[in-house]
Amino acid sequence: MRIGIVGGGAIGLLVAAYLGKEYEVTVYTRRALQAKRLMDEGLLLEKKGETTCISLRAMPFAQAAIHDDIVFVTVKQYDMEAVLDSKDRFQHVRNVVFLQNGMGHVEKLASFAEKNVIVGVVEHGAIKRDDRTVEHTGIGKIVLASLYGTLQDVVPLAATCIPDFSFEIADDWEQMLVKKLIVNAVINPLTALLRVPNGKLLQVAPYYEMMKLLFSELQQVLPIKDREAAWKHIVSICQKTAKNYSSMLMDIAQQRKTEVDAILGYVLKKGDELGLSLPLVRFLFYAVKGMEEGGEKNG
Amino acid sequence: MRIGIVGGGAIGLLVAAYLGKEYEVTVYTRRALQAKRLMDEGLLLEKKGETTCISLRAMPFAQAAIHDDIVFVTVKQYDMEAVLDSKDRFQHVRNVVFLQNGMGHVEKLASFAEKNVIVGVVEHGAIKRDDRTVEHTGIGKIVLASLYGTLQDVVPLAATCIPDFSFEIADDWEQMLVKKLIVNAVINPLTALLRVPNGKLLQVAPYYEMMKLLFSELQQVLPIKDREAAWKHIVSICQKTAKNYSSMLMDIAQQRKTEVDAILGYVLKKGDELGLSLPLVRFLFYAVKGMEEGGEKNG
């Protein structure tokens, strides 16, 4: 089976590293230089202090005519437009798996509806060290659900037992994405603003109150079936990742663009559609936008 | 004229330094050691790189039977209870001026109503360097208004021209305190949370949006007569103090207790009385409380 991976970021390289051990993998990058390095030198996977080198194919996405059996699109939400605009690169592809945070991309995937379109959420921790090196910092899983068509071609993938890199199939794509979105909408902006590791949201009582206030606003706007389960899920993620810094906090600290548009921006858009003002979500949206502009650095 | 000053913090020492040049001043401190140092060594006032030494009297508040003509109470809101509980120390005093931030103390001052009770707001910047040294970092003024009785004994004070330390008389104590409270309720928690100097709230567009959101919530609950003027006042304070760090940000940075109870805590209490939920004020209240607990330090 041939696997294509669009995007050479942390998640793209992580998927490439694990699937590269089992299948023929090609990584489609934005920059030609990264593709060349991956081809020439191989991909390094770091885990618990050990490093493995995986050889694979790589080429710039802009030059690719993709022929893989399953293609994982791993670019960030804010880079999705460029991928969706290049739909003809996917004309020979039957199965496309989209691994973005947030839900803003879902309605745009209608243009892929003649294929098998699968959406997924990534519960791994991964940091890209350089163009050919990814560190697997948190072992989780990838959950997949069908948006259009059938899952039959990805089921073998889910059935293959790859150590530390398992797949799971979910029935309801919307509940799966909402569950992840809520975790991201609560933990990411709060930790970015308060500059604390995830566990502090549980350990410092007033921060826990802030989580509750924010969750109660999110409840008004997102289609959460089981509110208690959703809350418990947030708490369990804070516990499991207590010492980790959230991706949004790290993006701010390293002066990178965050995913706030895909997360809180999406929630605000839904709120506007429903005529809800969502003051806390709006406030946090502006806070993260301001921190992105570097308001704190140029004092 | 004899002037008493209760409290040996930044504001108490600042008032003592300037009035000590013109009048007989006694500072009533919480700690005996501070009183002794002030008596023995004098009070140092630093301004624009120059230092002046002022000699004055000082004694522990707990041992004082105050006989001054006008007494300034300069302790923080959270230390007011101890002062108000010692009302008999003031039994020979006709004029008491209260210089606290917030408005939580106002209703408690009814027990002083047989005296001339004056409330005031301090628009100076001052930092206490040590027990006998205060730096005057921002030259402003002190505005006074009558709460009970007459202002006649403090008018001569306001009429005396002390360079860099003028007094002004206001008609409406409530509008005067509300105007200051709003400035404190907007600038203090936002700068503390975002960790930026005051001017950034104007310079970073999303932070300006956060100010507007917070102001619109405060409007719902505080008796602001002229909303446009109140907003312009906030903006002008941000401009005038653009490079300064707010007292709340400095309190957090130096792991001191903040005045959040007197500021946002008071607003929340008013909101509860009116049945208003005030999500942003509550959220910020918890944020500052959490930062006080040191949630960020012990990561």
C-alpha cells in the first residue's frame, strides 16, 4: 500500500515515520529544500532518547501528481486553502484523510465528496526539531471517522498493529471533532494566556474556575451530546499532559502563528450564526491575537 | 497644622514627604521597626534622580492616640478593616481623608460619619524602595471630595501650592471614585494578565478590543454618568503612563497581594446585587487570583 503525506510539519513527519516502517511513504512538502533533505538523508524519529532513521520518498507538493492509495493531509488549518485549491493533484487518489484541528475545514471538504473523505484527530504529542527530525513526545492515538464515502481502505491501516502508533475508528465525525475542539478551545488559550503547563489549570483553584466559565460558554454554541463526558475529557487531558506546554503556548513563546482562528475563530463564527455574543471566547480570541502580534515583546 | 498619616506604604510615604516639608507630620506605621527608622533616620524622597531627606515623627499605629488636625488613611483596601476596627484611635480627630482604591470601604465609613470624612483618589505614581525611601515616579495630583461633613479644614491644604503635589476638590465623591475604579478595573487586570506596559493596550489592536469588551461590561454595573468621558479618561491614562507597568502587574511580578478584591471583587459584588453575571470581570478576577497563588511560578 502506498501512503502519501501532505505537509512536513510535526504531525506530517510523525505519521511518515511510523507508516514509513510498514508502507511505501511519500511526503509532499511546501519547500523543495525539505523534500530534498528527507530524500537524501532520511527522516529521523526521536523517542525516549532513541533515534531511528527511516528512508522514504519526498517531493514538493506543488510538483506532485499524487498516485497513493491513501493520502494524509496534515497541514495546519491556516494552510488548508492552498491544499484545497490544488484539488487536481488529488485526482488519482481515492482516500484522503484530513488531520486538522478545529472544524473550519469540514464544510470546504464537500468539494472532495466524490472520494472517500476521512477526518481524524491526533492525540499524539510531537515536536519538529528540524526539517528531517521529529520527536514523539506523547504517545496517544489517531482517531478516524468517515465524512464522505467508505472507510474500507483505511480499516487495514487501523488493523495493523504499529507499536506506539495505533488508529481507532469512530462512528460520529462531528462528535469526534467537537470533543477535540473543546479540549483545544479550553486548554490552549488559557495556558497560552496564563503561561502555565496544562496541569496548572487543575492545580490552581481559580484557574479551574476559569476553565468552567469558558466551558459553559462553549456549551452554548457547540453540539456536545454528553456535557459531563466532555468536561471529564478536558480534565483527563490536563491530567495526562500535566507537565506539557500546550501547542498554542509554545507557538506564542516561539513567535509562530497559532491555530486560534481554527479554534476560537471557528467558535465565534458559530456563535454569530446563532446570535450568541460569547464574551469570554471573544476576549480570549483577541488576547491570543494580541500575543501573536507580539504585544508583550516590544514593551 | 498637624497632619497624621496612617500607613507607611508608597502612598503614605509620598504624602508624608511632601506635606512634611510644610506641616508637622506624624506617620503611623504597622511595624514598630519602620517607625523607629523613620524617626531616627528621616524619610528619603527620590525624584528625577535627586534625593531629599525629610525629618518627621513616626510611631506604631497600634500605640497611637492621634491628635492631628487632618489624618490621611493610606493603607490598602485589604488592610482597612484593622484601621476601622481601631476607631477609638481617631476619637480626637475631626478630619479624616481616605485614599483607598476601589469603593468597598465607602459604606464602612458610615461609622466615622460624626467626623468630616473625605475620600480621595491618588493620581501619582510612587514606589516604596525601602522602609524609609519612596520614589515619586509619576507626578499627578490628589483629588478630594466630601463624603460626610465639611471640607473646610482641608481647603487650606488644597490652596497651598506644593510643587509637584497639588490637591484638587471634586463635588461628587461617587463619580470621582467610579472614574478611578474604572481605570483600575480595566488597566490593572489586563496589563497584569498580558504582562505588558500600559501603553500596549492602545498600541496592540486586539488588546484595545479587549479593553472595549471589558469596559462595556463595567458600564452595566457601575454608575457612570458620562460614558464617553469615562472611556476617554481610560485612554488618556494609558497614554500618559504608556511605559509604566501597572501596580497590579508589579504586585504579581513581585509576588505581593494585589488589590483585585477592592477592584474587580467590588464590581462582582455590585453585579451580584443587580443580578448581572459579568463573565469577563469574573474571568479576570479568577485570573488575577490564580496568578497571586503563584500558579505560574511553580510549574
